[in-house]
Amino acid sequence: MKAIRFIAAGRPPELIDVKTPTPAPGEVLVKIAGAGVCHSDIHVLDHDMGFKNAFTLGHENAGYIAALGEGATGWKEGDAVGVYGPWGCGRCHTCQTSAENYCENHARIPSFGGGLGCDGGMAQYMLVPSARLLVPLGKLDPIEAAPLMDAALTPYHAIKAALPKLTPDATVLVIGVGGLGHMALQILRAMTPARVIAGDIDAAKLDHARKLGAAHTINTRDGEAAAEAIKKIAGPRGITVAFDFVGAQATVDLCVRVLGRNSRLAVVGLAGGVVHYAANSPPYGTDVCVPYWGSRTELMEVIAMAESGHIKADIERFPLEKAVEVYQRLREGKIHGRAVLLP
């Protein structure tokens, strides 16, 4: 079968013929319908994250069960499933609560999950090491559901933790209206009454944000002007919760400037920004957090939201053979919503 493979840091991915896997006891083989293309993949490709061996990319995956290894129960061939992305040990206290994204033994596991150290879903088939890592998709189309595994789960996890602050009189800032940000806007609209400001440097993405329910949109290319505009909208209380889905130094600094006291800053993006601390900066009472992905049960909640029509990923579909071109378009900010590869 054809697969899009990570070869080594600093090298582009390659389309390579690999052997179709056969599930061992406890494993499940999934026929991939759609694999989301995530900006995290670019970090894997461009930066040395410690991966020494080649592997198939793709950590946002959905499809149909093709075969069950001996002892893998609870599913049957043909079931539509999503693949939970962060693979922990499955045994520690945190994993037992379904939060494998915060596995206590992560440092001893050579992979972050399928597509992040071991074979992922940018291929016809994907081998999943345990049936516990699968979630039912119900009536959802696996192609459209694939981005929910990360692009929706990650912002959902961040937003759910901030819900106590997302009151009707709160103002929320979402920076970056890309794959994760466009899902965050929908989740906020579905779950909270808070007023939402969306920030981005791309006019088309700001237009997209308005269509998704953002009350205000701000072009953040000029950080000084953006900060003043956001402060004017937020008023004396300032921003109550800021979600930075970019994570660059400029966006982190912008969030810190506009936060009010007793607020929350969630830095989700991986662009290398640093939160600098000084007295009252970030403002007193601010919680600073770095959320990572989400739990298996939260993924089930995300799928339920999608089934009920509250959220829907905007996707662009591409054949698997276009993967290298798609990654370049993603680098250039030319993907609307989320790109999904179709093996």
C-alpha cells in the first residue's frame, strides 16, 4: 500500500510503498477513509523531536474496521471509528481516567501516538495497538470526522477546562482561525454565552470567523493596534480567557497585554512563544496553562457535538498523492479549515 512517510527531521515526507499490516493479538486494523493534515506534522518534519526511525504520518484518522486481532473485542468489521490520537501506557492512574494525553509514563514511550513516532493514518490501512483507542462515529462520515480527532478535541479540552470563567459577561479571545481555531469558535458558540473576539493576520480567515459566530474580528498583524482595539472591545475587565492557537512570541505577548485580572491564558499553538513573567504581567490572578490534546471521553463528547450538528469541520479534500503539496500549502496559510487526505 502507499503511505506518506516521515524519513528524518529536515527532510520532506515521501510517498512510499509499504507492506499492509496484519493485526497481532489485541490489535485492530483500520481501513482509513480520511487523514487530517495538521500543523503539528510540520513541527515533526522540520524540527528534531527525537524520532529516529521512519514512520507513516497522520494523527487525525477515521475509517472502518478491516480486521480484528485475536482477543480484540467490542467491535466488528465494517464499524465506522475514529482513532484516538495520544497513545499512553494504558495502565497508569491518568490513563485509567481516559486522559492518555497526560500519561504518567510518557517519557518511557518512544512514540506520542500513531503518526507521531509510529505508523499513522496517511495510508490505506492503519494498525491500532488496542481497541481502547477507538471511538464509534455513529452516523458521522469518517472523512468529515477525521479532523475531530485533534482539530476539535484539542480546543474542546482547552475550552472545557475554562468553562467556569466563560460567563455571559466574559470576553474571550481566539487567536488563529486555522484548523483548531475555526473549531474553537464553533465550540465556544455551542457551549458558552461569552462574547468572542477572533484574531488573525489573514482577512479571509477573519471573514470565516465572522461566519462562525465571532462577535468581533481583529487583524493582529500590527500587535500594537490590535491590542488597543481588543482592549476597547473588552472594556475595563479585559479579556477573561485567551486561547492562543498560534503560540508565536507576538501572539503570546498580545494575549498577555489584553488579559484582565483573574483571567486565563491557554497557549495551544506550538510556534515557540514564551510567556514572560513580571509583577502583574500576566495580570494578577491569571492562570497560564499549556493544554495538550484531550481525553478519550472528551473525544466521545466532541463526536456527540458533531452528531448533533453543533460543530462541523470545514475541510478540503485531497488525494494521498498530493500530501507534499498540501503540507506546503499549509505552511503558506493557504488551507481553508482543515485539509483531509483520502487514501
